[in-house]
Amino acid sequence: MKKLVVLAVCLVAFVANSYAQGKLKGEKGVSSVGVIVGHAITHKAPTIGVDYRYNVLDKVRLAPSALYTLKNDETNIFYANADVHYLSRITKKATIYPLAGIGLSHWKRDSYIIGSLKDLEDFLNSGEGTYTKVRIGLNLGFGGEMRVTEDIIVGAEFRYNLTTERYYDQAMLLVRAAYYF
């Protein structure tokens, strides 16, 4: 799965550079605030969130976001992400981008997560009915967006959060609607 994600990101970057047709005036300094809905593929649960995007350069954008995966199989997850997008314009209204960044995930489960013996020891010593785990990971993915009006933008994104423990890796498909300013 990891090789497939890396291959997809490389392919999108190649296509984006091949078809990019220049920039729109004033992209640097543009911001947007959006609402995100989607599906956590690995966890098999709905995901909701918010994000803020700021173009630091005409083709480079910072994109912090907060996502919450609803409870499934006694587990819910909160993600705090800090990503960078490299923008490639396809048309005057459509843009595609690869993304890379870091993500912090907080897993909360009502019972023990099968992982390492250390995880089991932590759960048994907690004395609580829930188990929590925090993981830092690498975000990789790609997305696209289109301006519906001057102020409204919609888009879709695939992201993969890669952690040091395979159990906590997460693939997500997300849709976003945002206000551009």
C-alpha cells in the first residue's frame, strides 16, 4: 500500500508539471477556510474536519487541518495535520497538487488495541476503561480543487498518514468546501 501511495504522488506531480498553464495573478497571500467530510478507509469510519490554507508563494501553500474520525469498532481518532501543497494550475479555475506534511493522531479506544506488549502494559496499568495512543506520522497524498465562484471552492483529496506502527497507518478520502479570501 505504501509503494502504491508514493507511486500515485509521483504520478500526480509529473502530470501536474506537464499540464500546468501558469498562475493566476494574486495567488500569493490568498487564504481559505474550509469544511471537510470524508471516509477513513483503513478505519472504515466517517471523518469530519476543518482546515485553513494560506498561499505563501504562488505555487506553495501551507495547509493545517484538524480531522475527527467518528467512533467505529470502539475507536475514535483525532488528527492534527500540518501539510504543504505544491499547486499546479490545469485551467483558470482548476488546480491539482501533491501534498506532504506531518500528522499527529490521538487514538481513543474503549478496549485494548492489539499492538505491542508495551501497549498492553500501558492499558492494564492505566486503571481506566479506555486506551489512548498518540502517534506522529508522515502525510502523503494528492488532491484537486475547483473554484465554483470567486469566493467558493470545492475539492477532493486522498491522504495517507504513515506512522512507525502499521496498525496506526490511515488512508483517507476527503471532500472539501471552502470560502476563499
